[in-house]
Amino acid sequence: MTIYLLHVRRTLAIALLGAALNSGAASAQTTSQATRAAPTAPLVVFPVALYNAQANVQEASDSSQAVLSTEILTGKLQELLGKQVIAGQQVVAAASTAPARAVTGNHSCNVIVACARHVANSMGAPWVVIAKVSKTSNLIWLFTGQLIHARTGEIVLDDSTELKGEPHAMIRAGSRIFAERVARTVKRGGVATNFPTEG
């Protein structure tokens, strides 16, 4: 079975055939070459949010896709960046404090840049990642992810990927690809590569 990912802000087609993943990319993203933090600087990673309000069918199982995306995104970042990654209950607890809730107006911190920045700054991390999986239909999902420089609020990576095919396989692939881009950017001090698959 062949499954395709289509990047909205850049053109990226990925054919997933069995366990093999081959990719090609073209990009028009313009990025600054100025470093913003040390290559070993900490990175805060929030749980991936779910948005299915616009879906043609909403199902109880939709939330499992956000859980899966969180697992893949966090796991890959930990694999690539090790102890630089701050995630899980430590982040959830920091996002639940009164000061953080005041920033959001009691909304979820993982979908609000100002709150994500507040949490990252409170934890001494110059980088923070927020992401969301959005359902259109059972076979079409959207993954969006941002890498944010917490001190300035600059959005260094702003990826939006349409996921077409079997949801679990595509969410795994989309989350992993974004994690790899984030890790490369953090290791370069915040200098993003133009091509999603560029090493």
C-alpha cells in the first residue's frame, strides 16, 4: 500500500511502502542564518493537541491520534537530542500553574504560543515545540508543528503537513519528520535548513 504526505507550506511527497520510507522535497522557506542558542540548549516539548471540530465524523478514538503523535514526536526528539528534551509530566505540571493559566485565560497551554513561551522561559529553555493533529476525515488529517524561540517569540519552524492514508502510519511519519527537522535546527543553534530532509 502506498501512502502520501503532502506538505502545504512546502512541496513534500513521501511514499511509504511497507517499512521503507523514501522522500523528496522542494522548499521556498526563507530562514535566518543567525544562531539563537547553544546547540546543547534545552527544548520544551508539549503534548500534541487534537482538533476535530471540523471533521465530517468525530469519533472517541480521535484522541488516540494525538497521543500517538505525542509519543512519536517526543520519542524521536529524545532519541536525537537526549537530555536536552524536557517533556511529559514536568511540562504538564508547569503548564498547570496559576501564572501559566493566567496567560491562557484557562485554555490549554499547548495551543497558545504565549503560554508555551512562558513555560519554556520558566524552565530555562530557549526552545519550545507545540503541535496539533487536526482531523478532516478518517483518511485525511493535518499535522501542524512550530519550533519557537521562547525568549523572543520568533517562530523558527512552522510546518503544516496534510496526511493522507491510514491515519496511524501517516501520523507516525509526519510527527517523525517534524521531530527530525526540529532536532537539526536546535543542533544548529536555531538555523533552519531549507529542505525538510536535509541533514
